[in-house]
Amino acid sequence: MVSVIIPSYNSEKTIARCLRSLRAQTFSEPFEVIVADSSQDKTPEIIKKEFSDVKLIRFDQKTDPGSARNAGIKASRGDIICLIDSDCEAAPDWLEQLVSVHRHYDYEAIGGSVENANDQFNNVAWAGYMAEFREFLPQYPPSEREHIPTCNISYKRQVFDKIGFFNPHYYPQEDLEFNYRLRQSGGRIFFIPSAKIYHNHRSMLKSYLQHQKRVGRVTAKMLKILPLEGATIARNKLLATITIPILPLVKWWRTVIVFLKWRSEIINQHVMATGILALGLVPWAVGFLQGAWEKIDE
């Protein structure tokens, strides 16, 4: 049995497209779809009306994605747990690709690539895509990875039995901490670019900038506990304060170089998006400095 878990909050604009993409899967085996939803909009009504075969878990209050995924996983029956977000659409062979690798190779986690699902003319969305998914482009070769985001990853159920669930204190990077624990326990993560999803990004500038600040803050807090690149800076308040004017420039340059190498057409067609990317790194830096000075949530 295979289970697909979708965390959802106010997803009325995207949930139908997400669920239709799962209905259209070429995967030949039975699979269940579970939506863990805390929406205050019409999301639950859409699911009940158009997707009666979907199992809906409802929360009375807004719930973070990690906690929603945890509830969905606990209610699922699959030996393979596939995760996708409510603002994403799966390619028709998405499940087929993920499950095939699980069945033929001994990896605890298998994840795939991310494409931008937004309108070609929305430069805010393209900036969000470049900021968040430069490491998960479809053009990359298959390889072992340290991390793949929960908008497109699958796990063997035994992983959750062994190391537990997602820690909600680390939103929006609870998946980074979870995958670190997985690797520390001896688990391996494999990236297959052919397992593709299409992600709808924030399209309004204010929302994009707010999200970048939140990402920067949590990134610094995560680096205090995980020995990843940048940990030395995040763990030293003085060093973080001194280097913070430089970090956005380094991050912007690295991102642009990646896209010039692997997806140059995006840079060529969305020059303005690179400027919005740079603008977003200002609140990201502010958030990073805040996170460097804050205590770690346990």
C-alpha cells in the first residue's frame, strides 16, 4: 500500500489542481490520499464535494505543516509514505517513479525535482522559485542527497517508527532537521529528477518578503543545532553581526550562478526576478540575524 499525505491551510485556490494531478497518476497500484487540513476557507468543502475518495483530517485551529504531516502519517496505512504540498501538482508518473525506486533500491527516502507552476510573467514567483529550489532542478543528475524538501519526497514507513516525526518548532525547515536525523540514524536519501512536481509560489511581493524573513530566521536557528555550511556564523552572534551585510550577496551570486549553468533560460527571460531575489535577501538577512541572536526552541 502507498499513502500520499498533503498538509493544507487555506488552499482553496490550489487544492483541486493538486488532487486532480493525483487522480491522473499512471501508478497502477491502489493508493490512498490523506489531506490534513486546518483551513478557514472553502478547502474542506471542495474536498468533500469533488474528492469524496480522499481521507480528510480536520483541525479546528491553524496547524503548521509538520504537525499536519505527522497526523496524516499516523492515520495512513502505506508502507511507503509520499509527501506533496497542497500548492503543488504532481507529474502523471510521479508516484510511479518514486515507488519504483523504493522497490528496487534500498533507500529510506526518495525525492524528486521541482518546477515552477506559476504564470510565466510573475517575476515574484520566479524569484521565490530561485530562492527555494535551486538545488532541486530537473536538469540535475540522480544522486544521493543530504536533503530533499517535503513538497516532493517519500519515505519508507519504518523511518517514522525508528526516528519519530517532524518537529513543528522548526517550521519552515522542519524537513531539514528531520532529514538530518534520518541520515544520522544511517538512512540514505536519493534524488531522482524524473519524479517531478510543479510548485505554486507566493505571487505577491509582501508575502514573498515576509516568507524570506521567516526562512532566514529559522535557517540561523537550524544551523545552531545542525553542522551544516554556515553553522559557524549562526553560532557566533558577533560573527553573524559582522558578516550579515555580505551573506545576501554571496547567496544571490551562488543562486544566479546555478541557474546560469543549469537553467540559463530562466535568467534570460526573468531578469527582473533576479532583482526581486536580491530584494528578498534583505529581509532574509534580517531574519538570519534575529535567529542567530535567539535561543533555540527545543
